[in-house]
Amino acid sequence: MKHKITLQEILNGDFLTRAWVKKQYRLILLICGLIFLYILSDFSAQRQHNRLTQTERELQDARFIYQTLHAELVEQTRQSSISATLRERGSSVKENTRPVIRIE
């Protein structure tokens, strides 16, 4: 004759003294252990995903900074920009108007 498990037996733990639970306690412990490992693995994967997302954001920020600095450097090193800067500073250096001669 099977006896149904009631909510009260579950809450006070009396169902754990039943014969079928005693026979299967190793299986129950194995299942609980596997569930624990699954949860632990999920937390670890989530943490790794968060780190990867943060690193991608930092990389994108660094890429934008690089592009900005590169554009500024290109602008500052143009011949016309250098000439204008020299004139503003009152330098007597003049631009070379003769073509370059290759010496062999």
C-alpha cells in the first residue's frame, strides 16, 4: 500500500525517512551534486562573458582614441599646416620650391 507524501511531511522532513528515499540516497546526492556543478558552471560562464564584454568596450574606446589622435597627427604634419605654424611663430624658415635632386 503506497502512502502519498503530503506537504507537511515535505516541510518537516519526515519523507526522508521513507524506505524508497533511503534506498536512493546516493542517486539523490549525485543529482544534487550535478545540479550544484551546473549552477557553478553557469556563474563562471556569466562572469567570463561579462569580462569579455567589458574588454570589448575598452578596446572600442581605445580604437576611437587612436583614430582621433591619428587624425590630429595627420592634420598637424601636413605641409600647409607646418608652414602656417612656422609663420605664426615668426620663423624665417621658408618652404623649398625647387624639386629634390636624386644623387646616385
